[in-house]
Amino acid sequence: MEKKKVEHLIMKAMSLKLIRGVIDDVSLSVDVVWVQPRVLAKNQINDLKERLQNWNGNIAKTIQTLQSETPELFVQ
């Protein structure tokens, strides 16, 4: 991404009070000291819960498959 585009994006986020910080043009850096917290509605939290549970289930299935097909990787 071009320097100007990044700078514009950071300045826009600062103007919308999404972040607070300092832009240092000399060192081409940004120090972000605060980020606007995000509030989730109950339905959004439930959706995240379901997605995480599904993800956890998929991981468990993958581990079982790996253990059954390549037991030598899990020798203790």
C-alpha cells in the first residue's frame, strides 16, 4: 500500500475517533495509544459462540484423524 494511502487511512481513523495516537512523518511510524472498543449485541455474541464451537469441533476431528492415520506423530 502506498505511504499516502496508509497515512490517509490513519488520519481518517483518528478523525472518526476510532484510534488515538501520534503520526511521526520523520520516522514513518505511528504510535497508537488507544483503540475504540467494539460493543457486540447478544445475537452477535451467540453467532461468535457458535462459530467458535464449530471451529473447536473441527479441530478435534482433525486431531482424531491425524492420530488414527499417523500415530507415530503422537508417541509420548
